[in-house]
Amino acid sequence: MSIDNVLLGFHGAARTVTGSRYLLHACGQRTGIDAGIFQGYRSLRRLNWREPPYPAHTVDRILLTHAHIDHIGFLPRLVRNGFKGPILCTDASAELVRLLLMDSAKIQEEDARHANKYRYSKHSPALPLYSSQDAKATLKQLEVIDPNGWVDVGPRLRARWTGAGHILGSCSIEIEITANRGNTGTIVFSGDIGRYDMPLHPDPQPRPESQVLVCESTYGGRNHDLDVSVDDQMATAISRCLERRGTVLIPAFAVGRSQQLTFILRRLMLEGRIPQARVHIDSPMAVNATGIYGRHMDEHHLDADVFEDGRQVLFPDDVELHKTAKHSKELNRMRGPRIIISASGMLTAGRVLHHLKRLVGDRKNLVVLAGYQAPGTRGRAILEGQRTVRIHGQDLAVRAECVSLHGLSAHAGQSELMRWAASCETKPRQTFLTHGEPEAAWALAHKMERELGWNVDLPELDQTLDITDALGLG
Ligand SMILES: [Zn+2]
């Protein structure tokens, strides 16, 4: 193997959805693409604690596709372990990274404190995966790229970011490698691919041409086909609740989902499909994220549908933002028809629990589950019709109406992934599917092989493959 061989290491999101982390060894340099944490089951979360199979100080730079925590949450750990290079991303992603990493560090610190208090950790004292200090140091390494063309990222390496329509600032990344003889090869990392024709976020841009493609496969096994549109689902349930003078509680992820919901609520009120009611956004993260969305509303970042006569229309007319805990508590005294959007989205923690405690026992009220509910969460328990729910050590009867919205996912379904794959005429010589459970990834792999004639593989965790030939650089 010569020094000019190009190697690609898959250090996360291999046959699973979280922990996106790739390492490209090319032109004598190490370029990381995303650095996410593993989430979900304990066996996965444990992977966050292993030392990566490469020393952090040997990584020259990291390029980010987007700011979700399963793509950026490992950065402070790498910085803590000696990574000193630049972290390159779009301007909107940089703002979201700042917000999300500081929050993630706080969660790591709280988890460690909690483990020490109840002594359930094997380690004494339990340490956080990283601290707020590490997160702050990480933010200093952020560098905003120019999204309008190629960016020189290192000797004989350049990269280009193209919109992926998944969340604000999300992109696919194309990396062009120039070999010693002057010939070039290109690899594309899809990042997370968004949906077509959705409110708020623009459609994914066509797939950039490349010899090698690393593509997500979260919903590789199924489509988001809907019998009833999201607007109709929301209008029916919410108007029913407001008309009986109940309160609507929507647990929602702070970034992307909350903004999509306020945007749809505004439209439904304007169309007279739901009664006018005050909307409360009760989550400092969601309020901050909404501010970031509001600052990046040019055509580059958000869909044209968020503008009316040049004015942004992210919010209904009557909206109240609750940032401080004191302001949040005022909601406890407010009665009558209103809509509260609060985090976390799966009812696992956060302010939403206080509202749930107060509202779940009354038949007038409505809980709207607006996203995926993982097994083991309160959201899942309610979704499955459990009659009681345990909050802060108290068992409470579930009497409020509960509905689950379908179709708001930020991830392309199978047919949309295929549409994106086919949006460039040139076939990649080699495609790797990542960021999906094996069943979903295999389903997409077979479809790509059968319908597009592609050559597709599913790498395993920590597998490092020689892609020199596939890039045409052999
Ligand atoms: Zn994502």
C-alpha cells in the first residue's frame, strides 16, 4: 500500500442509526466527516466511552454535514483528547452547533452528578463524557465555510457543501482528492437527506456526482405514505380539543420540529381550520433554535413557503416564548384553550413533564405526539395506550386524549432516498450505506442494486476500507 492510497474508516453509524463518524485518510492527512455520539440502548451508548481507534491529535480537520447531536455530539470528547484542527460547517450549522453542544455538555455533567449521587456507576467518581469547558473549547475551532463553491480544506483536498433539506443548514459534502499524478477522485457523504415538498425546509439538492458515495439509510425500508395529510391530522385533533376548551400539549424536539409545528399552526389558524388560540413555546432550546431559524431565512436555507409578501411567517400571530424557568411556571396558572409546545419530544425529561403532570388527568386536554417515540420512553407508553404514566415518582392516570402525528419525519423515506440517488445520472462505482438499522439498510441496498444497477455495501463498525481503486486513483 503506497502513501497515496485512500482509506475510509467507518467509526460510527455502521449498521445503526446514531454515532455518525467517518475518517478519510487521503494525501497524507486525516479528515473526519461528522463526529456524533451514539444514542438509544445502553449497549450503544457505551460505545461513546471507548477510545477511538485513532488518536484524536492525528486528525487534521473535521467537516460537518449538519448539527444534530448524533453527528456532532462527540466533538468535545475529541477536543478533550487532543484534537486541535478546524471544524468546518455552514453558518447556520455553526449557530446550531453552539446551542446544541453547550446543552449536550450540561446533560453529560448532570448524568455524572446523578450517577455519583445514586452511586450506580462502576467508576468512582463518575466523570462526564465531556464538560462545558470542553464544549466551549470546541466552539473556538468552528470555521464557517462559503457555501457557494469549492473550499480548499487541505493540500490536494477540496470540499463542497450542497443543501440536503433535512434541518436548517444541513448539507451533503463532496470531497475531491487530487492524486500525485494530478488525477482526481470524488467521494460524497450524503449526511441526512430530508424530504421533498415539506413545509419549512427546502427539497434536497440533486446528488453531486462522485465515484464513491456514503449514503444514509434511516428509512431505507419504508415510505412515509400518508392516508391523511399532516395538516388534516392536526386540524381534526386540535380543533376538537380547543372547542371543548382544553389545552393542547405538543412534546417536540427543539430544533426543526418545533419550528415546523408553529409554521403549520399559523397556516391552520389563517385558513380557519382551527380556532385562534395562544401558542406557547416553552423550552429555552426551542426559543433559541427558533431565533436561529429566523436569522437564516434567505432562499438558501429555508423553503419559499416561509415568506409572504417578503415577510417571514414562522409563527402564528399570538405566540408567547417562555425562556426562563419563572416564565415557564406562569403557565401552570393559565387555564383554558391554548397550545403548549415543549421539550423533550419523547417525554423523557425537561419542562414538558411538568405540563404533562398537570394536564394528563383531564379528558378535555390533548397530547399530540409529533415524532418517533423510542421503546422505553413515556411517549411510547402513552402511544401504546398505557392507562398510567410515572412522572417524578408519581403514577398518574392518563385521561387526556392522545394522538400521534404521522408524516413529519425529517428523514427521506425509501422512495425519496431513491429519488435523491437517481437525481444524478452518473452512477457511483461504489456505494456504502450507513446510518440505518441493518434491515432498513439492506432493503435500500437491494433496491439500489436492482433498480439502479449500483454496487452497494454495508460497512461494519471500525472497518477501514481501501477506496483508491473505486475513486479511480489506483
Ligand atoms: Zn440528522
